[in-house]
Amino acid sequence: KVKKLSMIVRSTAPTYQLVKSLFRPGAVATRFFLSGKWRGNVTNPTGTVAKYQPQAAIRAVCGRDMSTDTNVDEGAKGALKKEIECAVQSSKVLLFMKGTPESPQCGFSYQVVQLLNHLNTPYDSCNILESQELREAVKEFSSWPTFPQLYIDGEFVGGCDIVTNLFTSGELKELLSKVQSKGNGTES
């Protein structure tokens, strides 16, 4: 049974091209296009292959929504972990959060969004409420049990308390300044 593709990374940087791909039932994502690198194709319900077209700074990571599946095989879990790793490595600043920056669904996610916005930081975000499988895979990937989770330059920074402490001490601003000096929040 094929579910919709659900893991979407959103961007607050206006120069990014956002991709929000929800394929019709029957579509199977074998691979995809991520961060300017060809990752494969999508087979649509009619059986024809639709190739993603290159666009500047595409920020989308797709994983099957297996939240209602009772038996998720290890191969699917491994593929989702690889997609998470690829998203973390390809984004200068990535926030796994409950909700979206425009509509956070918990106070902790809201607080981290406010701190990043206060520092005028372009960042990508991923709504982990879209899939139970995604939530569990991100927790396992980071070895961190709660959300939000902030990654800067491919490294896990921490959750709300750690990010707040880094903000208060000025260290968060320094970390983000280093990343911004390398580029504008996109992969160079």
C-alpha cells in the first residue's frame, strides 16, 4: 500500500524554491532531486517516469508516510534515515519542529523559531507531526528524545533549552554568523 510522500523541508529564505510534493495514490518515489543534485525519479500512477527538473536550491526531502503501517520494514527505515541525513547535511540551518515556522504547534518549537527569527537567520524546517515514522526516525538519528531539534552546518545543536542557553550566552549568534559567512544558508 503506497502512502503519500510527506517529509517536506520548508525554507524561510526567500531565494529558495520550495517544493511541496504530495503525489497521488499509486505514485512511488524511487529517488528524488535534492540540493541541486539528481537523486532519481518518480514513477507516477500511469507507470510513466516524471523526472524532477533542476531548480536553484530545491529544498525537499520526501519519505513515505508509514504512520499507519504496522509493519515497517528495516529497508524503509534505513531509507528514511538516509533521507534525514541528506537533509541535515545539505541544509546550513535545519529545524525539526512540531508545526511550521508560521504556525508552531508547541511552545518549545515556537520559542526556537522566535530566537532564529530574532537573529534574522534563514533556516529550513521540517514538520515532524506529518508522520509518526518520521518522528521516530529523527529521534533515533539524533539520539535525542524531544523536539524541536536544531542542526547547524550538519551538526546537532540541541533542543529548546540548549538553543535558548546558546542564545542567551551569544554563542548561537556566533555559530550562525559562521554559517552565514560561508554562504546564504544554502549549499555552496
